[in-house]
Amino acid sequence: MKIAIALYDRFTALDAIGPYETLSRIPGAEPVFVGCEKRIFRTDLGALAVQAGASFADIDRADILIVPGGPGSRAMMSDGPFLDWVRKIHATTQWTTSVCTGSTILGAAGLLKGVDATTHWACMDELASTGANPTGERVVVRGKIVTAAGVSAGIDMGLTLVARIAGDEAAKAIQLGIEYDPQPPFDSGSVTKASPDTIGLVAAMLQQENAADAAA
């Protein structure tokens, strides 16, 4: 089972690595990180980098496609070669997936017209602009398209997909193997639970990030 994980500059690390840690443990899985060319792609914070072992020209099919999100996803929404590759691979997949704002890339590729999908809570309008029907669910499965909400939701998406592919027991075993048993110190991981002050702080951080993108 070939798993193609798309990379681009300024993706969010856990968006790609969360699904990788779960789906790559399916027996027979062949994960490959794919970029516009074989090179290092740096994450949104810059300190971490992932090597693309294959280029778009090398990979023309996959059983699973994973498109991570991150600040760099905005540029990818108008990147012709990237979107062309996503459309080409989607035509061959059993499952086409995204994490966080990766769904806006799927939407920009024309894959989410009228489809229920999710993304980071702060980017629902951007997702809607692609023709998708935004939902606040953490993981959304619609046909062969699976979208996950922000960042950490990619682990849940991966386990959801493992269960669909290899069965519940396999998914439970992988969950235990990676000791995924969240016990956060604060109950503030959802916009429905966070205080107005916390939401405002995150909104300000994202605004600064967007301004930096625009100035770059």
C-alpha cells in the first residue's frame, strides 16, 4: 500500500508526521514523502525539515494521499503543478486525505465541491471559498475523501483510516503502540471550549503570521 505524503515549504510538522506515525504501521505500508522536487522542505517554524524522497514526476499513483496544512498552504492553493499532481494522484487513490488547511488545497484542486469537510477552526471561511461545506467535526469521512481538523487531529484521522483499512483491532494496537492517550493539562483544545481571551490570543498570532506571509 503506497502512501504519498505531500510536502511543501512551511507545512506544519505534525500535520504530516501524525498520519505518518499511524498509517505507516499498517502491514505492507510503503510511505513516501513527495515534493515538487527531491529536496528538504522546512516546516512553518523553520527549525525542522523533512526530506522528500521523491518528486511529483516520480510518483504517479498512490493508495493513500496525505496533504498536510500549514501557513504555506495558501501559496499551494494557486500552485498549478502542485494542484495538477494532487488531482492526478486523487484519480488513483483508495483514500485522499488532508489535515488542517490541507483541505483548502484539496478544495483548490476542485475535489471538495459540495463535499462536507473540515479544517482548522480559524480557516473555515477559506475552506468554504473553495466550494466545500465546512463542518466542525474533528474527522470527516465522505466517500474516499477524509479531512481532519487542526494539526493534532491528523493522528485521529490516521487511526480512523487504519480501522477502515485493517480493522479496529489493528487501529487499537497502533494506538497503544504509539501510546496515544491524550491527557492535556488544559481543556482548551477546541474553539467551543476555549475562553474568549484564548481565542483572541490565537487569532492575533494567526494575524501576525498572515502579515508575515504577505510581506515575504
